[in-house]
Amino acid sequence: MSADKRPLSQIRGPIRTEGEADALRAAWEAASREEPDTLTHGFHPWPARMHPAIARVILERSGAEALIDPFCGAGTTLIEARVRGARSLGVDLSPLAIRLARVKASVPSRASRAAFLEAAHAVAAASEARVRGRVPMTVALPPPIRARWDMHVLKELGGLREELRALDAPDALREALLLAFSSILTKVGRQRSETEEEIAPRRVRKGLATEIFLRKAVELERRWGELAAAARGPAPELVEGDARRLPELARGRRAPLILTSPPYGGTYDYAAHHAHRMAWLELDDRALRRGELGARRHASAPDARARWDRDVVAMLRAMAAVLEPSGAIVLVMGDASLGGEPVPVPAQLARLAPQAGLAVRGVASQARHGGRDEHLVRLHLAAR
Ligand SMILES: C[S@@+](CC[C@H](N)C(=O)[O-])C[C@H]1O[C@@H](n2cnc3c(N)ncnc32)[C@H](O)[C@@H]1O
């Protein structure tokens, strides 16, 4: 598996714990033993995707029948909640995340899956015919985005996109095919990796993009079949919005468990990492560009550390406001890197949690490459 696709948490190493950390330790241990790409989990790249074993173990150990994930990304916790039979609410500021979580946590009927496969084959056949017939194609993307593919690949992707646009199909089916298309964009491009936007030459033969698109659609259909056999709970509710506005977005609902992986300060830049996908899928990412928390693009600003502290307090306050009085918050977070300096998560959360009426009850940490650690942190309402 490429480094991009591997969740950070799959790296093995000693686990250090403090406080109430049995479940947290068990979650790290399961993550280091288990395959991360089961069910629909590995269908589409997502930087810092949570290892599904973490979500499963925390859900099992908490016994919670509902969870809220305010940074749901590609939907790991929501899929695991569905398998366990728990209700879930997922929030993310990225329109791509919300679409991906919806598709990955859905359980289409056998007939819908067959229709999906049929449509994927039809789109691929039409795209192949375009490539063979050298059908002229102009692609309307901003120049810096166009530069991420060789011209012949750009035209082939443009053809696939046109065929997807012309498809007469239910919205859910079209959305899933668009995400199969989205999943291949970096693989056939010159962008160095999912988290590095620099251009690095890559030879991609004619027809390969269409082949990989079809392969991904076939893979999704198979993964849906596996999820259908395992799922016991309802589809998640999904809301596109800023996690700092969680109480308003949750519209009065509270949960006994908030299980989430907020951005790792100064480490990723979801707006930049997915800019090519937003352009192809015509998604409006202006709110993400404005409101993304912890983005690497702000990591060297003079006030980066103060800003990250402010944002962490705001996200903790929002989570505290939707937590049931006897509930728990479990965060998966990596140490921040701001102004070239690490900001260790346990000390930061111990210092800031009281400002949100919360207290840290347990921590389990594991070392990661680059000298920073990744942590599972359990918080409760301080008054409890
Ligand atoms: C570490 S990822 C979550 C990964 C997720 N647990 C998974 O398994 O795919 C962090 C997420 O936070 C989202 N995000 C960043 N700023 C946000 C904000 N202000 N409100 C809500 N989501 C935000 C990003 O779009 C990204 O999906």
C-alpha cells in the first residue's frame, strides 16, 4: 500500500498510556493488527483517514447507540456505527467529504448495485470509443489544475466527465460514479502524491484512466456488497458545515459519544489536497478555504500557535455543547507542527479543555515517523 493510502495509525510501536486508557490502548492495538481497507473504507484516498478498528473498538467499548463525528472526512466512524447498529451524525466542511461519506456509508439494494455497474460499463465504453476515435475535447479547468495531467490524460478525463454528465441516472448512482472518477484523479496525474501538490512526471498510457475508473466502480460495487452483509443500523445523517457551529448544525441533538479525528495542526491542507477534485466535480470549496482548521497553509503565520489554540478551544466548546452529561469525547489527533515546532496534543488539551468545561480522562500515544506522536484522548464534561 502506498504511504498516502496507509492511515498513520497503521504504524506499529509501543503504546504509552495515562489515566483511563484501557479502551484507547485496545483501539491502537487493534489498529496495528487489522487490515484498514475492509468494507467500503479503502475506496477513495483521504489524508489521515482513521483506522476503522479504532472506531469499532471505541464504539464497542462505549456501548453507545449514537455518535456524532464533527470532522467525519471520508466517513470511517459513520460506516462503523452503521455496522454496529448505532445512529450517527457526520459533519465536515468539505463538500467532497460529505459526498464520499454518504456514498461509502450507503447500502444500495442488489438491483441498484447492478444498475450502478451497468452504468459504469456504459460510461467506460463511451470513453474508450472517444479515445479510439480521437474525439476532440476541450477541458475548462483553471491552468494550474490542468497542469496536473498530461494533455492526452486530461482529454480522456474530460471525456469521462462528459459521459458522466450526460448519464440519465438517479442522483445517488451518479454521485457514486463521480466519486469513482474522483478516486482515480491523482493516480493518473502528475501531482506527486495525495498530500504533495508539486508536479512530478508520470507516464500514463492512453486508455488507462478509463480502465482504472471502471476498476474502481467494480471495486465499489463489491465493497457495497460486503457492507450490505455487515450493516445493521440506519444510514448516517450528514451535514456540510463548520464543526465550530456544531450545536446549531446538530439542531438540538446530543450524543453519548463524540468520536472524531480533527485536523492535525499544520500537517494537512484539505483545500489544497483536493483542489483538483473540487474543480472536476464542480464543488464549491470556498467555505473550506475560509474555515479549514489547522491547515498547513497557516502553519508559518506569526500567530499560528495562538490561532491553533483558539481553534482547538472553539472545537472543544462545540463538542461539549452536544455531549450527553454522562457521555465521552474520544479524539484521534496527531501532534501539531507550527512555525517548525511540535505542539504535543496531550499537554495542549490538558491546558485548553477546562476553557470548554471539559477534562482529559485518558490518553494513549504512539510514536510516528517524523518525531511527532499520534494520540487517542478521552475527555468528559468537567462537572461529571
Ligand atoms: C483528519 S480528517 C478526518 C478523517 C476522518 N476521520 C476519516 O476517517 O476519513 C479531518 C477532517 O476535518 C475537516 N475539516 C477541516 N476543518 C473543518 C471545519 N472547520 N469544520 C468541519 N470539518 C473540518 C477536513 O475536511 C477533514 O475531512
